[in-house]
Amino acid sequence: MKQQYRSEIIDLLTTAYWMEIETITNYVANSVHLDGVRAEQIKKELAADVASELVHAQSLAKRIKEIGGRVPGSMEFKAHQRSLQPPADTTDVVAVIKGVIDAEDGAIEHYGKLIELSGEAHDYVTQDLCITSLGDEEGHRSTFMGYLREYTHESPLR
């Protein structure tokens, strides 16, 4: 890795780590919080996706450590995912689906930045990690875009 990029890559990896941790928190909350027959599939999907997001967070933490960074503790956490907060109406499944899509869009964009920067830095291990995570996030997003179409009969790309 080109050393002039190390600090910036660690910062972006740390941001990605926190994004994954926050997503885990919100997926757990929404997988329990939602009510109703229409919520059951979404709750199951969110609960299952927690494991994937945890693997991402653990991989990011490991990479931060490997390249000389410090994995942050909870006192450094700042939440950002407003759209993924459990809704006041526990049957508002569409709000949760849209929140998931928003979170996945953010992750996809962020991993794209990391892929580009790590390529410039010749940090191919970080780049490979982020490409794999990007593929997972695109898969999650696609699944929830399908749910949105089903639950609202609208295309999220309009």
C-alpha cells in the first residue's frame, strides 16, 4: 500500500465499520419491532441479514487493525440512519423497507469510494474486501427493492 493513503483508507474503513454496526442495530430493532402478517417476511429477512452485516463489520475491524489503525469502541459511535429507525406505527412495513434501501444505498456508495481509493493506493486486500461487501450490499438492496415493489406496487427507481 502506498503510505500516503493509509490514514484516509483507515478513516473510510472506520466509517464503513460504523455503518455496518448501525445497520446491525437497526435491523435487530426492526426485526423485533414490526407487527402484522405483512411484516413477517421482512422481519425474517432483517434477522437473517444481521449475520451478513456482522461479518462485514468484523472483516472491516480486522482490516483496520492489519493496516495499523485502531478499531474504535462504542464511545466513538455517532448514529446517522434516520430513515431506518423503527417507525412509530409498528405496522409501517414500507417505511422500514425504504429505510433498508436507503441504508444499502449509503453502503454501496461508501464501498465504491473505498474501492476506488484502495485501487489508487495499491491496497488490493482492502479493495477485494470492499468489492465482496459491495456485492453483498447490492444483493440486499435488490431484495428489498423487490419487497418495495410488492408492498407498494411501485418501482423504487421512478
